[in-house]
Amino acid sequence: MTRPKRRLIASLVILVFLGFWIWAAGSIGSRLADGPAWRALIFFVIAGLGWAVPLRPVLRWMNAGPEASD
């Protein structure tokens, strides 16, 4: 599979994943709003940085392989 095709597929996967991640973080975060502020802060720091960990294999796959030939 050429790199442009992989990038298109990976872009769609990333958009779907981030949509789910934002929805889940917002839903969980709204439940934490009634608790102590430090708990919500820790959660949102982890949620804000944690999205990159599951997407790392997708990003590596997207940039692997040969360039498109002209």
C-alpha cells in the first residue's frame, strides 16, 4: 500500500478515535466535577496527554513503507 493511501486511512482512524476520546473524556470529566478539583485536574491532564499513546502505532504505520512513485 502506498504512503498516501496509508495516510488517508490513518487520518480517518485518528479523527474517529479522537472524536470518541473527546466524548469519553468529557463524559467522565463531567462526573468528576462534583468532586475535589485536584481529582479533575489529574484526570484532564492524563486525558489531555494520553490520547497519543494509543495512536502511536497508527502514526508509525502511516509513515512506514516506500514513498509514492511518480
